[in-house]
Amino acid sequence: MGKEIELLKALADNTRFKIVEFLLEGEKCVCEIFPHVKRTQSTVSIHLGNLEDAGVLESRREGKKIFYKIKDKRVCDVFKALGNNKK
């Protein structure tokens, strides 16, 4: 039960929720994410780190860019249950 609680805690923040919702469409660069959620790049980077630490997201580096995608596929189930069917 602990992992489920951690997943829900990770999604409980409005900014993190918006980030994950945006990533339902597929992998994105930080440079695409922060304008979408209307937060500064540093704020978004902190939230991305939290989501990665929680096991929700994973990242890869390509040159100077960092790309994020959903790692924990249960996230898609959560958004489906909430009525978001992007994936």
C-alpha cells in the first residue's frame, strides 16, 4: 500500500499534476514543460525531481536537454479514472 500512497502524494500538488498530465502525451523536454505549466524553469525542475524520486517519471539527457517521460504506468490508470483519456 505504501507505493500507492506515494504515487497519490506525488500527484497531489497542482504543478506536479499538470506536469504529469502533459506527459501523458509522451516524452517532453524541460524546455517544453515549464511554459506549459506556467511556472519558472527552476520550479518545474524541482517538481520534476520530486516526481522522479517518487518513481513516477524517468529522465534521459540528450546534449544539454533533459527529457522526461512517465515511468510508472499506473499514473495513466489514475488519469483515466479521473476522466482524462489522452493515453
